[in-house]
Amino acid sequence: MLACATPQPKPQLTAPDWPSVPPGILDAFCARLQMDAIATGSPLALVSTTRPLANPQSMGALARLSRGRVKTNRVPMSTEELNRSLPIISEGSVCGWRAFAASQLDAHRDEMVVELSAPAISPFEPKTGGMFARVAVGGEGASWYWITLIPTGGGGWVVGPVFVLVQ
């Protein structure tokens, strides 16, 4: 007698539930900034908490990067995940960072400032996650990046490629 097994549905991927953004994220992003000749010497200014960087423009840029079918029902959930506020741990990172509170942004308008979003599942590549990164001087002429996060299968995440969205 043969028994047919019904395949169990794969559990839906959920965004990283980190209490803070780990230094490894900053290390991967710093390597990209060094490759782009942005992080070449002195420590970079970093907002010490994640910022609400998911908006129609950044999500549109991310959609243009995708290769698959867009899961439009996932966009609002991803936007909510990306716009959460989490502390960013810069101690122990390979690159030099000068972290400051978001309330002090005006005091840093004359220098290059790095802002990160919280991690989320990509609505456009649902088997991966990621984070937005924004680098700007005085809030103008920002360069936008997507830091890809790849699930390890055991609930962990590793950093994948860092893509330029807009320069």
C-alpha cells in the first residue's frame, strides 16, 4: 500500500526580529561605501537609530531592481517593517562611525550622514529581506542603497549584495 504525503507549506518568511541593528550590517555597508570611494578616511556620521526611509520613491527604486512578480499586498507590511525604529550598534564595527541621535540631524548638515532603515522582507523578492541606506550631505543629493539580507534557514540572516538604487 502506498501512502501519499501532502507537502507541508513552507512557513512564511518574517522580517528579522532584532532588538538592534548588528555591527555586521554596518561592516557590509562600509565595504560598499569604500568601493564607491565614499568611506575613505575619517569616521562617517551615522544616525544612531533606524529611520523611516521607506516611501513611494524608495520603494519604486527597489521595485525597478527586482526581477520577479511584485507582491503588491506585501508592500504595506514591508513599509511598516522598514519604518520601525531600532538602535544601531556601531561599536565593534570595522569602519569608524560617529553615531548621533536623529534629533541632532541639523547639527550635522555640513557633513556626510548615513541613515539606515529597519530590516524587512522585500515585497519584490519575497525570499529575501533587506534594509534601505541613505547617504547625503545636508539632506540633498542622496545616494540610496539596498542592503540585501538572506535567511540562513535557522532563523538567522546573512548580508548579501549591497545594491545602489539611486545616486
